[in-house]
Amino acid sequence: MDEREPSREPSHEPSHEPSVGEMPELSAEEREQIEAERQQRLHPDNRPDNAEVDNTSRDFDVVHGRFTDSPAPEQGDPEYDPSAE
């Protein structure tokens, strides 16, 4: 190989840019900020009107008229009565 010709072997030096499909390293502060923004976006109060919500992974209790992971109604709240329909 001619000494003036650049080497075609891959460099083993660390690259400062991530390769395609790879995420760059984030500091703890950046990760916290991203997670805070994510939680704000996903909060039910921030959903647009008529947004579709996927509840297929939740179990629905038809006797009580609520999802099984929902809190029970508080004292004085009307209980769902399926026979009233």
C-alpha cells in the first residue's frame, strides 16, 4: 500500500455521533426533563377532545360497571346497577 493512500481499515476511535438507529447518550438531567414532558403529555387532562384511548389491555367488571383497576366508588356515590338499563 502506498503511504500517501489513506487507510481503508475501520477506525477504532470512539465516534462522537451516534450511528443510524442509535440514541445519543443523555445526562440524568436530560432524561428527567424528557420523562417530565412525557408525563405531562400523557396526563388525561391534556388529552385533546375526542381522543381515542386504547383500553384493550384493561379488564372491565360488567357487574360494577367499571374497570377492575379503577378505584371503588366513594361513600355516597351511586353504584352502577346493570338491571336498571
